[in-house]
Amino acid sequence: MSERYQPVDMAETGPRAVRTAFANQVAYCRANDAPITARIVAALATLLDKPATIFARRIADWKGAPLADALPLRAAGGMHALHLAGAAHELAPIYADSEDINDAAIVAGVAARHEAALLPWLDGPPQTNEAGRSSNFIAAMLWLTEQGLPPLFDCLEIGSSAGINLMIDRYHYDLAAVQVGPQPGVMAFTPEWRGNHPPQHKIAFAGLKGCDVAPVDLTDPAQALRLKAYVWPEHHIRFARIEAAIAAATEKKPNFVKSNAADFVEAELAKPQAEGTTRVLMHSIVWQYVPAAQQARVTAAMEAAGARATAERPLAWIALEANRTIHHHELVVRHWPGDGTPKMLGRSHAHGAWVEWLG
């Protein structure tokens, strides 16, 4: 199976698109330090050769766009859930990254024996929430403050999943010695910083609200376990972060609602904005999952609101999204008043391990 990314239309459907989605996911995992997840995805892809079970046939005959639907990660999440629950002990050698084992045979056997448990994992999109990505949001807000926008941010997030990044005000950040947030904070982030440090300013939050089409309640153990199943097992620190987020959400739940991105953004932008605040739309690794029609509505709503923005009530758009050609994530910011020209401020590891600052 190739580990080279194969360019493909995110909306493409059909058997070829399914195979490409799995090949691309393997390449993406390896490029982002997730060799175990890459092994699981590669083994799942072999089920396509002779799809002998309902689970395999449903993947092979996928009716939607497999890359946009994150089909490989849906299937991999199911496998990881079985492993975490101790329901499929034969998976343990793969998750231990053992050598000289037949990954394809192990995964095929598990898929056949646990089909009833695996099938529901194909029904909905992956729920991935990574607090480490919020370092990019903070750096972008420091940059916006440097541009003269009010340092009091009223944040709106789409694709909030469990709302972990909506607790951004409870975390501490050390960004190339630029300190932001309470100490010690619910979590602390010190990503490897490449390039100049971001601007140094004091920032604060007037509000943090988000949405998700399938929100996850961190205080529900069953939902929390589902979220953990989507965490790549190589990244042990991410499990510790989820436990910290569960504790924080138990103390005070993040503010988010069940809604699609377009409905949420249109409704929130229609509400009055307090003078002296910067209203921000932010999202990370979600845009690719938003249907094209909703993307167009969000963009139109933001540009219309941007045209009304003033120096006392500015608007900004912070996006950390995947560039799958180079396997990195690009931090792009737009702000109004002005022409809202996109500005790429940096690149980042998928889960915030490092940031290359270009701002």
C-alpha cells in the first residue's frame, strides 16, 4: 500500500475513492507520528480486496465521499474502542507496535468476530478534539492584537466536538517564552516553536461558544470513551489531556450547542456585538467535513458581517486546517475592517506538538 498522498477530490465517490482514502490516511498518519494507527488503517484496507463481511462490504461500497467522511478513521475508531475495552485481545500486539505479526490477518479476524460492535462506528463522523491545537488560536489572537484589534475576544467555534477548545481560557501557554493564560492552568502547553516568537500581549475572553452536529458530553463516561477511541494510541499525552478536560468539564461545562456550522454562524453573527470586543470565528481540522453548501453559507455570512465591522467591533476568522499535500496544518487568519485577505501565520503539527511561526 502506497504511503504517498494521492491528490483526490474530497467529494469523489466510488471504489477508487475508497481505496485512495485509506492510502491517504496511512500516509497522513505516518507523516504525523502515528505509525500504529497507520498499521490499523493499512490492515483495514486489505478488507477491500475480498470484502467477506457486512462491515467490509459497507466500507467497500461506501455511498458517500470516503475522504470527506473520514471513513478510514471511523473504522479505525471502532478497532481502537475494542482494544480499549479489552474486547479484542488479539489486537494488543499491533497496539504495542510489535514486529513480525500479520496485521491484516489479525484485523480481518477481529472484523469478522466483532462485526456487530464495529458497524455502528461507520454511522457517524469521527469526534476528534485536541487541546494542543489551541496554541495556534492563542498565537493568532496575539497577532490580531498586534494589528490593533481589541484584545478582548468573543469566540465562536464550529466543530467543537466535546468543547475542549472552548475551555481555552483555562489553559496556560508558553509560546517561545510568551506566556498566556492562568498558571498552572487546567492544562499547560509548550509546543516546539520554530521561527520568531509571536507578539507579546495580554488577551482576555468575553465569551466562548461553539457548536457541533454530534456534540460529545465529556461528563458521560460512555461518550468520553468514544472520544478516547478516536485518539491515536501513539500519543499518550493526549489521553492525559482528555482526562484533564473531563475534570474541567465536570467542574464547569463548556458552552456549545447541537447545530450545523452554517446555521450556528449565521445566528451568532446576527446577534449584537459589544463595543471593544473582537468577534472571532475559529475552527481546527473541521472545514473538510463541512458540506460545500454550508462552507459557502459560512463564508458569505462572515464576509457580510466583515463588511459591517468597525474598529470598535472588528471581526476575525482563525482557521487551522489540513494541507494534505504536505501533511501539515496551516494557520490562516482573516480580519475586518479591511479587505479580509487571508494571511497564513504558520504551520502546525496535527496535534500541536510543534508550531512553525510565519507571522
